Amino acid sequence: MTDKSNHAGVPQVWRNVVQIVVAAVAMTATLPGRTHGLGLITEQLLVDLSLNSLEFSQLNLISALVGSLLSLPTGWLIDRWSIRNVLVCVTLLLGGSVWAMAGVTNWWQLLICLTLVRGLGQSALSLASIAVIAKWFERGVGISMAIYAVLLTFGFIASVLGLGSAIEAVGWARAWGMMGWIIMAIGLVFMYAVQQRNFGPESVASSKPTLPSSANDPSTAWSVRQALQTPTYWILLLSASLFNLVWSSVTLFNESIMREKDLDASQAVEMMAILTGVGLLANLIGGALANRRTMMRLQSVGLVLLAAGLLTWAKADGLFAARCYAALIGASGGLITVVFFSAWREIFGYREWGQLQGGAQLATVLASATGPLLIAHSHRTSSSYHDFFTILGIVSLIVAFISWQRPPDAK
């Protein structure tokens, strides 16, 4: 293993800290490409471009689906190019796209810019951000990813508050343009801050490996084709997609969901706070427990918590039940997020990690886009969210059972 950084004189612990912070900042910079970031400018944007909510929803869905495809070439580049180069290029392109979006004057310009912002932010930069840690830490990936998840949560909170204040002060276009410049400046900083160790993807043996006994052993790392032939890959993918489908649904329609239980807007905000707070604690617990041998079991526990939260909401009423629901969903998210960030590297190794994680990123983005459509259709059909929660709760239990029964080294 060789260290390609130019900071050999810096103590290792500080170099580790810098890489975690860089990764968290990179993920925070994806804010303009995420639903909660775009939600800050939607109303003003619609007025300026004379669009209605249905037209914008259609543009947003198209841009999210098309943009998600950038996960695949980004993963391919990460496997073959320096992560520093990928991260810097993607960040600069995202910043430029955000800046350009501030000047749109019609729907087709918006569609082009929105697709680039969605694709470069939610998909490409998210993947590159995770790669910073995956390509740096040889051991302790789980706890590193947990700390990273905690930092980026605070990063998102701070960036949302900052961007929201700027929009209120100077309008969406100027605030969005300034955000573009800030992201491009961050990209330039990454040129000097990002480091990468070489664990030897180029030295991987060409012989057919078995599932690696160590993610750090290049001679046993898996190729994409070999990984796709394992049930482990598909169980991980299904679990992460299932959670993202549920999460995007229950957070987007949180107030409406709470209203069905006769809870008001302030109590709906309380549920979001519980989701976030418990999720942060679960991130740290999951990170401390996560390693290659425990990944599938930890994922199973997360899915059981997800099922418990969904079924609690479906079967119980009142504020206490709602708090239990929020705590269970938050705990589930904390565990499953750590597994999603760590499992591909820990289980399948470095050989073609970028493409494996890129495929997973694509699947979860598609699931996130599908979830709100499913829950809205379910509510429109039955005038209640009950069926959606019940069905997804049962599905989560089934997937949890399968995951528990399938250790990562099973063929």
C-alpha cells in the first residue's frame, strides 16, 4: 500500500480527520441537488418562470431520473482515476450548473440546469463524497462513516438555514448564484485537501476470486460481474432502496401524515426533530458495530426497526405512538445509512468499488423518486396512509429475515 499524499509530515490522526471533514463538506455541497435544497426556492422560482406546481413536479421528476444516471460513469471514473480529480471536477461542474440555474428564464433552460444540478449533486458528488472515506481508510470504515454521517447532518442543517436566510434577504436567484460560487470555491479547496491512499485496484489478480476474507486484500476483491452474481449484493441493494423509498415518502409528506393522526404542524416538526436526533445516535452505534462480519445482521436490525416504526404508525394513535414511530424510523435510518456507506467496500473490496457503489446510488435515487408517488397514490386510492405503512412494514420484515439468514460470505 502506498500513500500518494503530499502531507507525510502531518500526524495520521489529523489526516484522518481532514478526510472525514472533506467528505462531509462535499456531501453538504450537494444541497442544491437535493429535494430539501430545491424546496427552499420552489415558490419564488415558480412565480418568476410562470410555472404551476404540476409542471414543476414533472420537470423535477424527469431531472431526478435522468440525473441519477450520472452515478454509473462517476463510479467508473472513481475506479480508474484519482478521487481528488473526480471530486474536484464534479464539484466545479456542480457549482457552475447551480450558478447557471440562477439565470434561467424559461422551462427548458430550467430542465437542463435542473438535470445537471440533480445529477452532479444528488448522484455524482454524493458518490464521490463517500469515495473519499472509502479510498482513504484501510480499517475502521464503519465508525469513520458514522462520524461522517453525523457531520453531514449538521452540515445540511447549517447550509439550509444559511441558504434560507440568503433567499429571504436577496431573493432566490442571487442566493442561488452565490451558492454556485461557494461550491466552485469549495472545489478549488479540494484540490489541496483531498488525499488518497492506493490499496492497489490496479494490482488485483485477474484470477476469479472468492468473496474476500478482507476488503483490503486486492487479490480477493470482487469485480462488478462477480458481485452481481451474489445474493449479498442484491439483498444490500434491496434493503437500501426500500429504506430510501420509505424515508423520502414519510419526510416529504410528514405534516400530512401527522395530520391523519390529529396532530398539528408543531408536532409534525417535533417528529422530524426526533427522526434526526435518534438517527444521529444510531449512526454512532451502527458505526461502532459495523464490520464485514456484522453488516448483514446490522442491516436486518435496521429493517426490523423500520418495520416496527411503520406498523406502530398504522396500528396506534396519539402523540406517544407518533413519537415511538419517529424514534424507530430514525434509529432504522441511522443503522441502514452506515451499512449503505460501508458495506460495498467492506464486503466486496476495492477492485471496482466505485461502480458497485455507483449502481447502489442509482438504485436508491430511483427509489427515493418513486416513494412519494407510491404513498400519494395509496392515499388518493384509500384516503388514508394506512395501507402504505402496513404493506411496507410487512415487506421490511421479510427483507430483514432474508438479510439475517444471509451472511456476507455466502454464495
